[in-house]
Amino acid sequence: MIYPYIKVNSKVAEILGVADQRPQFEDGSYMLWKFDLMAIGGNNDETIRKIGGVGMTSAQVRAEQQGETITPLPEPEDPQYRVSAVITNDVEDNNKEE
């Protein structure tokens, strides 16, 4: 199915080079336009699964922007589109013997 909008994580928006050009939702994800996906396989269910996106209608986007709903994103099938956890030195410091 072709969706007019696709909600994606920040890594996808950065890879596509549109993070500074597309709206960002309260949860840190981005709303892409259907044409944004042409660079990585097109606007289709396979590409959306690969990047861990969610296809959205105009009404769903509006509800998300107004804070009425937050649509969770699935884990991207392709590891290059996964957001890595930030590792801090806190874990390392807690394991040190005193």
C-alpha cells in the first residue's frame, strides 16, 4: 500500500538527509513524505518494514502532531536503520572496584 506519510525514527531521517526538512513528532520520530522513500526502495510495505516505519494517513498525522496519539515504531528489519543505544561510562564506573 502507498501511504502519503511515513513515520520513521531519527536514524532514517538522518540517512535520507531530511531531518532538518521534515516535521518532528514529540517522541523524536519524523514524518516523511511518500517521495522521500524513493531513494531507498520506494513507498511500499517492504521498504517501510525494512526501515521500521509506519504508514500514516493525513488524519493520523494530525492526531500525532496534536498529541492525541503516539504511534509506536516497529524495529527496523535492516540493522542500518536501527537507532543505537547510547553507552555511557556510568556502567564502566559502577563496575570498578573501590
